[in-house]
Amino acid sequence: MTHTKDHPKHMEAFLIHGEDVTPRWDYSHHVVPPMTASVIYRVGSVERGAKGFAQFGDYDAMTEEPIYIYERIDEPTTGMLEDRLAEAERGEVGIAFSTGMAAISALTCALTRAGDHIISNDSIYGCTYSLFTNWMPKRGVGVTFAHLNGADITSLVRPTTRLVYFETPVNPTLELIDIEAVCKEVAKINEKRGEDEKVLVIVDNTFASPFCQRPIEFGVDFVVASLTKHLSGFGTDMGGVVIGPKKFFRDIMLYRKDFGGVLSGRHAWPFLVYGLPSLATRLRQTMSTAGKLAAFLAQHPKVEKVLYPGLETHPQYELARKQMRSYDGSFAPSSILYFVLKGSPKEARSKGAKLMDWLAEHALSYTLAVSLGHCKTLIEHPSSMTHSAISPEDQIRAGIDPGGVRVACGLEEPEMLIEEMGRGLEKI
Ligand SMILES: *Cc1c(COP(=O)(O)O)cnc(C)c1O
């Protein structure tokens, strides 16, 4: 490019333009990737611009020789995060979104159209439940909710069924669903179906994170996840991701482009720089803490039951040992536990509220708040908080106890968490 340096207004133009290529700015030599913040890209020539538009949706072209045009279409920092997340989940391609819900709604909408049918587990994240009950019917898509743990999926499937959707561990009950068993049953159903009629299995892997569980290795087609939780780690950033086969890349990218829930480069950056590199260390620590806190609660006289996949008393402990494994194969039951206090449902509920209120006011190591995967231990009441979109009758049917308490362990010393929990239990 030739600059007109002798123009009297050159410097003013320079302040706006700078120099587009300088030896100071070589991407590949960054130890920490740059936080790119350009919405638009210089395409150089009309021909190159046309080529950029033409390559949209072609994964190989977009990643091997990308022609960036506009941030909502594709972006290098976000692209780096997508590649790393796909690798972490052992999937083919990753597509990042502004939030977990943007990812979940994009995936489930891109894969369905009016007349289609979805089978979903009966206990799922509150907003996903709202998506399936408020918005899917408006799009002409029917959703059947069933208790998928041990369910006969073959009897629930219709000719129009396109998706089987669930979370495991189930939020908040920490019940598990056998990923491999579901995939095997669906594979059998798919034997009789044409390529475009196959039932696809989606797992929301937010609770476990890829460090603890990789559903794609058990045969799942897609993983969706909120990056806001374990992958952020510090409660400072929102994001979501879809990971799945290259075959569906174009459809999901098209949906993201047109509905616009993209993750910007600046917002991809913290996941790339802080969240992912600290994931294993944080989870190893919080898992160990969750194990100790769960063991303490399990022997406490005021506690009716504790559900934590890492406890031998968990009804599906064997399944937990099978499907929740870190990359080196060690048992990785994640760091969220759920417990119910003794008494009738009404008593348990009021005691649970009392305990949480006491901890919120007096304990340093517990924070009464929704979410999980934070460096601070978060405690909450699912029945009146995260799962309030589900009616009380449906909550009970889905195993959500009115008096259940969810704890998402943070990085505090476990001794302090146990001591403060013990004092809180004394007060109720
Ligand atoms: C938080 C959460 C979501 C939604 O993610 P956002 O980033 O808040 O949109 C979806 N599924 C599960 C299991 C979650 O915990």
C-alpha cells in the first residue's frame, strides 16, 4: 500500500489508520493471544472479498485460509477458542456463542423445523426448559419430557423425532444418565432411518466440563455448554459453545450469523487466557473439596441424604466411575453436590432456607448465589431459584426436593467450608 505521506492531512489520517501491517504485530509470536477487537476486516480487493463471502460455512476454508470480513461471521480470537474447545471435548468443530442459552437455542433450532419432535429429560436447566415449553411449540416443534434415566427411548420416539436432549449430571439432583446406553439405543433406532432422518443426541456438559466428562467419546452427536461456569472459572464472563460434527457446521454458523448470538473476540479472550489454562487445576481442587464436604454432610444427623457422584453411596456410583473421567483416566466426579435436610418436605424446605440464610449472613466461605464453577463456593435453593420455571408438581416428579440445597464448591480450604457448614447446621 502506498501512503501519501506528503499530504498536509496525512498525520490526521494516520491517527485514524496507523499502519495496517507492522513488524510489532505478528500473531504467531504472541505467548498470550491478542485480544482482537476489530469488527471489520480489510479485504484488500473485491475479488478477495467475494472469495471471503463464498467460503462461508466451509469449515476447512474458513479455518485453513480464513478471509475475515465481519466479526459476527468469523473472528480469529474466537476461532482459536473454538478450536481449543473442540479439542477439549474431543469433537470435530466448535462454534462459540455469547451465552450458553444462545448456544443451546441455536443448536436445537438449527436442527429442527415445524413438525419435528424432541425428547428431553424431565429435569434440565430452567431456561432450557423454558425454551422447550415456551418457544419450541411456537415454532411447531413438540417436546416430550421423560425421565431418561432408565427410560425406554424406543417407546418415546416418533417418526418425527429429531433430537434427544439431556444433561448429566442432572441439575440439580446429580442423578446421572448413562450416555453410552442412550447412544446405543438411539443408534439402533437410527439403523432403520435415512441419513437426514437420524435422531441426534445432544448433551449439555456444563456441569461436568470437558475435564470431567467427554460425552462425544460415548457416541453423543453434539455437546453444548455454558462457558460462563467452569470454563470461565471466576464468574466474570459469559459464553456458550456447540461442539459437533463438521457436517452440521454450515447450518449452525448460518443460524449464528442470522440470529446474531456470536461470542466476540474480546469476550473469547478471557476463556482462552484464564479459563481454559486453569480448568484442570481448579477442578482437581474443587473436586477434592466436594468429596470432603459431601462426606461430612453424609454423616451429619440433620441431613437426610447427600447426592454427589463421587460418594460411594451415590445410587449410580458405578456409572459415575465409568463416564466421569479426567483426561488421564482418573475418576472426576466434578464439584457440585446436592443435599436434603431431614423432616417433612415442608420442614426440610424451611430448614434449608434457614441454613442458607444463616450461611449468607455469617459464613465467609459460602455465597448465596446461582451459578457454579466459580472460585467462590456458591450455595443455592434450586426449587425457588434456578428451577422456579418448573412447576412444583413437575419439580417433585423430576426428583427436585423442595428442601434440596445445591453447593458448587469453590477454591476455599475445605476445612473452613466444613466448619462453617457445621455451625450453620447447628443453628437450624
Ligand atoms: C448456566 C447453564 C446454562 C446456560 O448458560 P448461560 O451462559 O447462563 O446462558 C445451560 N445449562 C446449564 C446446565 C447451566 O448450568
